[in-house]
Amino acid sequence: MQLTFTAPLWQWDARQDDAWWFVTVPPDESDLLAEVPLPPRGFGSIRVQVTVGTTTWRTSVFPSKEQSGYVLPMKKAVRRAEGLAPGEPVEVTLTPLDL
């Protein structure tokens, strides 16, 4: 399964330093992720491979009631390499691992 979507980059307001930035996986794609039969992991996370622009890395997406779906953490190195700015749309390709 490979999901491609575009969503804005946002900062987690509980932390005001520059470390905690995310993209929210849209509702339809979040629903598909929730249905993936995977072994249980901490906090309901799902290991994924992500591509944004020319940068590919592995991380996890996490369920968020506040965001009504999964959230994808965006590393500082990725934000810098891809020139991502707050509030701007980010095109993401996401592939669940461990299937």
C-alpha cells in the first residue's frame, strides 16, 4: 500500500521550540492506515517509509484524536532539505512497513 497526499505543515503548539512539526494524514488515508493489520506498537503508531520531494526516510505515524487522524512528524533535516515552510502544503508519499 502506498498513499500520496498533500497537507499543510504545522507546529505542535504544546512545544514552542523548533523541534515538533507535523503533517496530518487526511481522513481517507488515515482510515486506510487504521485498517492495516499490523502488530500492536506503542501509542498505536505505524512504521512507515516517507518521501517528500527528493528526501526519503523511515519514521512512524501516530494517531491523534485532536487532528482526527494520523500525524506524520517532519524532521528538521527534511524541512531544511526540501525548503518547507509553516502552513505550506507538503506532498507526501507514505508506505506502511511491516505488512
